Amino acid sequence: MRIRPPRAGRQHLNHLTGQGGPALSGQNLAGRLVQQHPFSPDEASGIVAQVARLLASGHAAGQLHGDIRPATIGYAPDGRIALVGAPAPRGGEGLPYLSPEQIDRRRIGPASDIYSLGAVFFELLVGRPPYAGIEPERVGTLVTVPGHLDGITTAMLDPDPAKRPRADEVATVLESGVAAPPKRIVRPTDIRGPRLSPTLLGVLMVLILPGLVFGGWSTLRAGDKMSDIGSAEPLADILPTSFQLAFDLSIERDALRTDAALTEDFLQITDRSIDAWAVAVEKLDTAGDPGLRRRTERSAAALERLSDIRAAARAGNRSGKLAAVGLYTNAVNGLFDLAVELPSFRDDELAKQARNLELIGSVSEVLGLERRIMANALRNERISDQGIADLSAAQDSWATHSESIYSRADPATRQQLDRISGRSFEFGSYAVSSQRAVIRVLNARDVEDVVRQLEDSGDSRPVDQLWMADAASYVQDLKEVVVHAANRLADDIEREHRDAQNQTIAWGVFSGIVLAVLAALGIALLRARGRSVDA
């Protein structure tokens, strides 16, 4: 993984296309909207999914578009969607597609492109752009669309940039075609009541009807939540053992990469992690999630390829080190990347926990880079200017990630992080001896002082192995905290899924009872009218 220095300047992508080439001219969405509106949900989803993929690529490279509107979305010669150049909007033509932060001249980011794309999506589905307001308009109150389209459009138009989904999340939702009941608007013409002055039965029906609408809406909402959380349960169940194994393999990899000693005791720790992961995978039901099945199969194959390398390490044979390090890295990344498959949770606490776990893979790679640079520098008793630059970038990245993780962590996890870091995790764990040594090297731009301190410790091992042992010990402590957090997320998801199931059943029963009462009142009203006519 390439470590980028923090606070790098953003670039704007104004000519990004599906092929990575220059902007393509041709018919754009603005022209099509004049001829055809609204679009079908399937066609609109396909267009927006392609644009989201293009934006995801640009955002990953630190680029913003800043001018997403129908006129800048066109068609490549092969029929695919492309982002194209367009004249500046005239008058207030581009205003409906500007995010609140753009209008208020606040700092913009990738979330601003998401808002603009959400406004385009809204227009494709409804036939007009959304009206500005404190709360975004919901597509499902204006036209009949599948539930997941209503949800993702509303999320994209959230006034708070932090609550909008990422571009890759938008594309994933639209490409997956998640099944959801259509959200229908209840129009006044659909409400049938007495034509004459309301009788007691008619009054009761009017009073009860909102209960049916509310019950149906609540049932759909609880069902959507149950579906979203239920899809995350199998993945959440395997995350704790996956993280545990990934951390253990990363330490083995770094020991191999730096020629550090790797004891039989630690190899046995990894053996137990591999066995625990295999048992968890065996119990995993991936029938409804082919993506998760493919990921676990790839990880299992990577572990199988590592078995010979680990056997050779036990025998003291470290030949083919470069290839072995690559295999280790593939296995570690595959295990950490499982967290990226977690869905976007509506519950804020679940979303924070999931986001923290998504960062762990990056944190592990940054710490691994620190270990490699420091071990080589301590072994050679010198560090180059490039080494200082790389170590500084890694330390900055680690400090940024640790601050972000700590700020989103629940109180119990914060206590654990404070315990293993001497209450310094939020600030890059400066109280941990291995991290303190990194800071001293960066301040002095030399390893001499750290080498002298390690030599004076009274331990006869080489100084690089002394530092590596302390760094590995901290990673092991961090592993325990992360595994505990992953277990907590799995428990919370299971509890939320169970609650959503109960809510869906309860609201369904409530709606059924209200519907039965309305039907009974309607029949009674018809009979009463019949008796009046006979009279």
C-alpha cells in the first residue's frame, strides 16, 4: 500500500471519462431530459451507478469534479456513460445541483459530488430537480420506485456531508439491485369515504386510516432495516477471527522481511489463529452472499500457499524471501479487506464501529511500514533522508488514523486503547516505547541516540530485534482490542437484527389488525347504506 503524506492538496477532475481519456462530446443527459422525463428506475439506476464508479475512481485519487449536472454527463461512443465538458451554467441553471456547502461557500469534498449526483438522480426519477429545504425531498413520496432507490437518493441529498454515502457505496447499492418493496404515494383519490355527511362509521374509518398508513410505512422501514442488518450478520461473525489472523500473519511477514527472529511460540499462536479462522469459515453460511464466499475462498487459498513457507521458516529456511513477503501481504490484505464489505448502517453507533474496523487494514500496513524502516535503520545504525521522509509520512498517517479511530470508539474500547498506550493512543501512542523511539529518530533525524539506549538496556539481543520485539508486543495488544471491538460489533448486529425482526412482526400485526378493522367498518357502512335505501 502506498502511504500518502496527510493534507495533500486535492485536484479537480473535470475531464474524467470511462476510458480514462479526454472528455467525450455527444448527447448529454440535459438533452435527453428535454426529450424524455422521467426515466425508468432501471435506466436511471444504471446511469447513476456508472457515474458513481467514475467518481469513486477520481475520489480515490484525491480528485473532485465539482460540477456534476445533466449537462456534464454524456455518452461515450460505445454507449457507456462518461463525464464530459459543458459550458458554464447560465443564470440559476446549475443551482439545483449545488450542495449546501457549495452554496454557503464552505469547504467542499467528495460528498459535494455525491449531493450533485443525488440531485441528478432525483431529476431522472421524478422529472424535475429536488426543491431546496431543511430536509431532502423523498422520491418515494412523489413516484413509485423500489425502496432502495428512495433510500439511497435521500441519503445522497442529506444536508450533512458526513452522512452522505461514498461514491463506491452508491455504485454498490445500485449495481446490487437490492430487493425492497416499492414505496407508494397515497393520493387523495385513493381514499374512499362516504359521499354524504360522515356517519359515525365514516368518522371512525377516517380516524383509523392514518394508523394503517403509518403501520404500513413502519413495517416497510423495519423490514428494510432487518434486510440491511441481516445481510451483514455472516460477515460480522467472521471478522473477529479474520482480524486476529491478519495481525498474526502481519507480524510473521515483518519478521521475515527484516530477518528478525520468529519463535516457535509465536508460530504456534498463528497456527491457532489459522485453526480458529478455518472453524469460523466452516460454520459460515455464504449461500446468499457470493461476494463473501469468493473472498473467504481466496483467503483460504492464500493460507494454503503460505503453509510451505511457514514450514520452511520453522526449519530456519528463509530462501525466496521476496516472494514469501508478497504471499503474506496478499493474505493479510484479503483478511483485513473483509471489513470493507460491511454495508452502510443507518444506526449511527453501528456505522461508527464499522468505519473503525474498515480503517484497521490501513493502520496495520502503516505500522508494518514503520517496523520495516526502523528495523533496517537500527540494524545498519543509520537512516537515509529518504528513510526519514518515509518514516515521517508513516508516522503522520498513523497519528491521523489513531485520532480518527479513538474519536469514534465507544467508551469501553477507549478504555482498552488507553490501557495499552498509556493514555496516548489518540495522539499516536507516543507513550509506547517503540513509538517513542520512532518520534526520537524523526526529531533527531538519526538513530544514534535510540541505538545507544537499546544497547544500554542490558538485553544482549541485537538492537533491531529489541525494538521489533517491543513493536510486535504493542501490535499484539492492539490486536486484542480490535478483536474485542469486532466481537462487540457482531453482537450488536445480531441484537439489532433480532430487534428489527420483532419490530417488523409487530408492525405487520398492527397493520393487519387496522386493515381488518377498516374492512369491517366498510362492510358495516355499506350495510347501513343499504338499509337506508330500503327504508
